[in-house]
Amino acid sequence: MEFEFGTIGDQPPGNEQKAVFEALGFKEPAFGAILSGREELGAVLGAGSFRALCVAPVYRRAVLPFCAELSPRAQALGADLLLRRADGTLFGENTEPDGVAAMAKKAGISFVGKKVLVFGGKSERANAARYAVRELGGELMPQEAEHRGEIAETAQILINASPAGSFPHSEQAPADLAAYKNCEGVLDFVSRPLRTRLLEQAAALKIPFAGGLWMLAASCMRAAELAYGNGFPDAKLRETVALLQKRRRNILLIGMPGCGKTGLGKKVARFTGRPFYDIDAQIEKKAGKTIPEIFSQADEGTFRALEEEILREYTAKSGAVIATSGGAILREENRRNLRQNSIVILIDRDPGLLATRGRPLSSGKSAIAKLVQQRRTLYLKTSDVIVKNNGEFFAAVHKILEAAERTFEC
């Protein structure tokens, strides 16, 4: 077992964690994944020539007895990083407070003298958040029910260290920000999905925010700094977060029926090596009928309910290309799901060029004009980027590929 960086956990390291270290210059097979049970910890930690081990949450307390020395953070929170020292002994550290500090810096938030509310009960992550708040000069607020009114009126910074908003319950949020009139900043530990309901609301209310990718990247970067004794510039952290976002998110196409989403999506998937999913095709597969048959045998409401179910499933994927159904933007819950883990690209085609064959709701010019009037605003509201598709096919493909290189705030 010879490598520089490795992990201790019940499962292989996540692609994001590996991607961070690769972005910092550590390539496979230098990154060694370790799968072990608790009973194997002694053998694993006593062998090998590793420089550092990242520790999964389930083992952060269990590894402490194997360390010759612990930082104050590791003593309080458990060790998420083990460093092999020159004499062969292990030093335990916890880098999660560094992740919280990086999130705050990204959002332009200072904790000094601020009232901070941490969601997450007594969980390890919530404890790490509170530790970081104290390190950074913040004032932790009580969470008992009797203080609820005071909290809503006076909390200035909110930190979500709970699972609320993460897959498969991405429709949840730990709080409604509208109730926190003095909120100046929001940090969300959740990184799946990229744009949680909490972060989307913060953006809508123009409250500074940062999401879980910043914590992941900053914690891994700090681990590398401690292992090698050299630092990384802030620009490297931003670059790493952008890389993680692009790898994780879907390229999702919306637009009017017949605008070319499916054909463009298939070609983009081929060029990028990503899997391709067509929502209309998945609806037909689930129903065992074609879309015209669904409309002729039931009603639009039946179709929309099935559409929402399929969208909920496929928008939770990562790293895919998704061509949505034309009416995917009609329901608010759909619009939220479309945006949560994807860069949303509106394929904009002149109404006179839209294909109409086999499309129950856009079978003629008047029907198309009605749909455009009903949906245009929703398409624009949901999309991150607009790509015109009125001319050469491969020109539109190229524009989609260019758009997919952009990043959004998360």
C-alpha cells in the first residue's frame, strides 16, 4: 500500500474528492482508495507509506486512539485528516472549519460580532460549523423552541449543516429565509444538488451565499497544504470549485416543442462523452404509450403528473445531457428541479421553424403562437443561457458546448 493520498471509508472516495486532488496535481494511482471496517483500522494505519489519509465521517472518532498527537480541532470534532510524520507516527487534524471559513470568504461574510444560527442539531457537521463560528468570532444563537421568535428576528447568518435539501429530498429547506428579516448571509453544507432550495431563495432575496462545493474543495486543499507545507492561492480554490461544478452538473435543454432539443442533446452528449436522456422518451417508456396516445386517451393533467415524476428522477442525475419536454417549465416544482443540478440552456427557435409533427399541443401556427405567449416568460426565467437554433445545426451544437463551460453561483 504505497501512495501519497488515500481515504478511509466504507466506500471508495467520491468522484468530487478525487477531482479536487487531481486539480491540485495528484493523479491516479497516487490517490489510493482504502476500504476497511473498524476492525481493520489498526492494520491499515500501521502499514503503508502514505503521506496523508482523508477520513470519512464514520471513522473520525475511531481513528483518534491511533494518533500520537491531535490538534485541538481533532480533539473536539474527530480527525478528518491523518498525517504521517517523519518518525512514522500519526497526527490527527480536522479541516472542516477551514471549509466553513472558505465558504464565508466566498460569500463575503464576516462572522465577527454576528449572531449565527446553525441548523443540524448535534450532528458532527453542525458541531464543526459551531466550532468554526467560534474560531471566527461569531456569536452562536440558541436553538430551543422558546427562542424561535428571537431567532427569526435577530439571526444574521444562517448555516445549514443538516441534510435538509440534499438528494433525495432536495425539495426541503431548513428554513424559509423570508422569515429572517436581518439575514446577511447563508452558508449551505449540502453539495448535492448544487443549487439547493435554500441557496436559490438566498439568490432571489439577494442575500450573499455559498454552497457545499466550496467546503469540499477548501477542506481537501487544506489537507494538501498540511501534507506538503505549501499553500495554494485563492484563485486555485475558485478554479477547483468551477471544475467540480462542470463535472457534476447536467447540461439541460429546455424550449418549445420542435425546437431541436433532442437532436442537439444527442450530439452534445456524443461530443462530451456524457449519457443522454430524453424526457419525452422516458415518459413514453413509463406510460407504455406514445405522447399523442397519452393525450388522446387521458388529459393534459395526467401527462403533466407523469412528466413531473420523470423530471424529479432525471434532474437528480449528475454529468448528463438532458433534453426536456416542451412543457417542463409549467410547474413551479419542475422549474426548481430543472435548475437544482444543471446549467439550463434555452434552445430558442423562431416559431415559424418549429417542427409540429406528432406534437399534440403545437400542431399548427395558432397553437404555436398560443404556447409561445404562455411559456416565453417561464423559459427565460428558468434558463441560465439562451442558444439560438435558427440556422446551421452544428453552429448551435458549438454554442451549447460553449455555454456549458460557464459557471453559475453555488
